[in-house]
Amino acid sequence: MTNRTNRELKQEVLSQAEKSGIKFVNLQFTDIVGVVKNVSIPIHKFEDAIDYGLWFDGSSVEGFARIHESDMYLEPDLTTFRPIPWEQNDNPTARVICNVFTPEGTEFAGDPRYVLRRAEAEAARMGFLFQTGPELEFFLLRGERPSALESLPHDRAGYFDVTTDEAAEVRKEMVKALEAQGITVEASHHEVAPGQHEIDFRYGPALRTADAAITFRVTMKAIAERHGLYATFMPKPFYGMAGSGMHTHQSLADLHTGKNLFHDESNEYGLSDVARHYMAGLLHHARGMCAVLAPLVNSYKRLVPGYEAPVYISWARINRSALVRVPRITQGRPSSTRIELRCPDPSCNPYLAFAVMLACGLDGIKRQLPLPPPIEEDLFHFDEQAMAKHAVGVLPNSLAEALDEMERDDVVREALGQHVFDWFLEAKRQEWDEYRKQVTPWEIERYLQVY
């Protein structure tokens, strides 16, 4: 990312902090399920944290450690240092994203950022640079806090609407806050459902875009709160309306030249053999990686027929009901060749999501998996006979089913590492078990007086 030495980068960051009048620094990381954690330190302790790390109790963080092995330390990644735009008044504050280490000085296997860096290293050994572009959708709701939310969305606008979009100015402020943190925004617009929005940022190396996705979620919530609103990345907050996805564009480039390795102009879809094997890997492991990409009970209320969220394991260019879509290539720009995976949602941990996508795609390349023919027809109208004819599989229809598939997929297990794999399964099985014991308003309305 830079040719600067660590010493030069350290002096540059400390100088930037002094110029900006920074008084506090938030050392940030995520737990296994993607919840952002941070430790705030006064600026006079920052240089010490850079040089020696900051110790913390890992046993208090979901999925990190047991009581008897709790000590860990955070090491700031200084390339991620940024002042927090909405915290620049009385106590100007910056944040820096950290890597997690054990007392022995080794990278902690349960750090999601490490999981992605390890996957990127495997791609690099094969000569590849993994690039991604996630598109996070979210809802803006009225209410100062989640417990006081109105059930109605903030506005009644639809896709690309202007005159009825009450949140246009809020989105502009969100864009400014993202760009102030070094995230280049390419577009923002209202989405399909009332109260639903999308802001897209620049495509790039996976670790950088995963950091940006985490920053994005924090920023949207912070700016919304300042307008008396609440931003939610819940995949399906409203029955009968479109849910929120995190469609993820991705490609492989040559590690040394930067050339896009997915492009082949002689192919009908503009796809090279590398791209086709990579896509075959995604399709082959779609059921096994689904729990990581769509990790909530609620995720599977988005992944249902009738909306643009995919259910069927297939690929296409025009057909938006397909799991993998091939966007049209910009004329004269082969570097724009990429594929889009449409099942992830914005509740996922982007570090883990990108790691399993990459591992599954690389498995397709290593094993030279064949890519099935594309299906451009609307799969929502296929009957069982048509499904059998095209050998179309379906994604899991519940978190429980997705976890069973994940447990059987050795590529996903290896990508996550045994520590994260075991903790993730345990946490999510507990989540499913708690959900299945609930008695919902739907059940009361449906059954109480009838039976």
C-alpha cells in the first residue's frame, strides 16, 4: 500500500494527530460475529500503543479466548488512522483499526482481520490479488434508539426517487463523513423499499474494502442518530418489502502487474478460464459458505422467492434472480471485468465473508471445476421439472440448515481456521436454538383462538 517505513508512517500519523488537535484515539477491532469493539486511549498513550501494543482482556470478547488464556494485545494498523468527523468538537477523537496478537507475539487465530489476511496470502502465493466491492443496503427509521423505533420507514420514496426522498440531505452528510475517513464514494441513491438506501464506495483490495465496510456501518448509524433517525443493517426488517443485501463484486488481478485476470474478450461473457473456475468454486460451495454470508435467523427471510435476493444456485448476466451475476463490461475497460455474488447481506462480518468467498473461488481454480451453463430465464417461475432439467440447487432455507451445510464444508472450515469455525458454529447454533423456542405474534394470531 505504501513504501513508507514504519518509522516514517508513525511520525506522519503522530504529526497528523497533533495538527488535528486529537485528544483521544479509539483502537478498533471486531469480534467473530462482526460487532465493532474499541478501546479509547488519551493521545499521550498513543505512541506507546504503537510501539508496544495495548493489552486487553480477550475473555470478555465474544469468541476470543477462555478465562485462563485471556491476555491479548492490539497492534494499530497506522494506514487506517483517521479522525472521526462527528467527534471533532470538545474532545477531538480519531480511530485506528488494529490487529490482535497473543502474548507470545503471534497473530491471534480468532481475529477476523487475520482470517482475511491469511486468505489473501494464499491468493498471493498463487499470484493473485483479490479485489472486492461490497454494496451495502440499509434502512433509515424514525427513532432516537432501537427500543423507540416507529415501525414505519422514514420515507415513502422508491428506487432512485428524488421528490419523495426525505433522506437525500442525510445521505449527503453520510457521504461527506465517509470521504473524510478516506473512503471514496462513487454513488448514493434511494433503494427499492421505502426508507431503504445504498451508498457505494470504490472497488479495491479486499482488506481495504472490508475495513471500509466496517467503517461504513459505524458511520451510517452515527450520522443517522444525529438526525433523530436509526440506521439498521438488519437483512429483512419488514414483511412484504425488499430486504437489504450486500451484493459483493469481486475479481482477481495479477499480483505483480495488476492486470485483471477475469477478462477474456474471446468469451461470450468476457470471462477467462480463471474467472469461470472461480465462479464454479463459488457455486459449488454456495450452501457451505451461506451461514457466513447470511449469518442471522432473519437473513433467511430475505432469501426467499419473489424479490431480487437469490435463492437458486446459478449464474447469469441479465437474470437478477441468479446467485452469481456477470455485470456488463465497460467498453474499452477490461479492468472492469468482475462477477457479483448476490446472497451476502450487510449483517455479515465482511472479513470472514470475503475470506470464505476467496477460499471457495480459489478451490474452483485449484480443482479446475467446470462452470455449468448460465440460466437467463427467471428462476422464480421454474417448476420442479425445469429445476431438475437444469440441475439447479437452492440455498439453505434457514440458519439451522446453513450451519449444517457449513459444518460439512472443509474448504470453509479451513478458510476460517478451526478457532473461528468452532466459535462461529457454537454462537449461531445458540442463536437458532433461542429463536426456535420463541412464541411469535404470528403464532398467537394464527392459533390461539382456533385451537
